[in-house]
Amino acid sequence: MMRFKTVSLAKTKMAAKSLLIVLLLGCAFFMAGLQHFVHTLPKPASPTITTTATATDGIVVITGGQQRLADGFNLLQSGAGTALLVSGVGQGVSKAILADELKLNPRETALLACCVKLEFQAVDTRGNAVAAGKWAQANGFTSLLLVTANYHMPRAKAIFTRTLPDIALSYWPVSPDDLDLDIWWKTPPIIRLLAREYAKYLTEPMANLILTRIND
């Protein structure tokens, strides 16, 4: 009986040790992948918007920061697109509020009124892509310029490409002012932000497969 308990304890310790090794290896692989993910993020677009932006039918801004909206509106003014969709807008937000936040002059406010559409239904990136597809179809657009944060762009690009296979997509990555990638490992909030986004990026194919099976 004593021998049985000793063998059982030894097996338990071995299983725990093996599990610990697997967890440590998993963490190491995740951290190595995260570092690669951060180092390969798309670089912020040049400030010279009029000379670097690819002309498209429409511009899509995924909400998540005023800087994205400001870049998207500047792109619209420069002629990078004929219309702008702001997807995932919070309830209660209006064009008047946006004009005030962006400090637009009368000419710019008129452009906002005529050529910008606010979309309120999308609650995630997949919803943004679906909304962009409907907007493009309604306007006869065949090309779109996607504007979102640089850390969000890899996942957004994968989702938009999969959701809109017949739309020619271009990309405009925005680097938030408070996101210093040169010292990201020294700033816990940035580490959490990037790790969370990297985890979402890794699990996106599985999430898409699950949703596809459910819809089928």
C-alpha cells in the first residue's frame, strides 16, 4: 500500500513538472511571438498625406481614438477618397460633436456634413468590416482605404481581407501619441495593450472558423 502511494505521488510530481515545463515553454513562445509582432507592426504613415495616400473610392475609419478620425478626415480632404465612413461610433455622438472635437472651420464642417457617414452598429472589428462592405456596396465602391491604429492593423487587415474579398484594400496605420514602441516593454499599460491585441490576432482564425460553422 505504501509502495502504491509512493508511485502515485511520484507520478503526480512528474505530471506537475511536465505541466510547468509546458506552461513555461508556452509563455516563452508567446513572448517571442509578441516581440516579433511589435517589431513588425506597420510603420505610421508619412505626415505628407497628399503625396503618400493611395487614391481609393472610400475611406473607412475604425473608431478607437481621435487621432484615427483626424487622419481619416485629412485623407478625405486630400482627395484620397470621395467619402468617409466612421464605423463603430458611440451612441450620442453626432457630426456637430465631431466638428467641435476636430476644431473644423466652416469649409471643413461642410465637407463633414456632405461626405462623412457615421455608423453606430459595429461593436468589433468583424462588425466594422461588415458595415464597410454594406457601405461600399450601397455606393458602388470597389476600393477602400482602411484607417486604424498600427497595433490593430494586422488583425483588421486579416478580417477585412477575408470579409471583403472583392474590394481592393489599402491601409493607413496610425500610431497613437501615447504608444512608444521603442520602450514598450518598460510600460505595463502598453505591454497589456499589445499582449491583448497579439492574443486576439493569434486566435482570430479560430474565432472565424467557429463563427463560420455557427452561421452554416
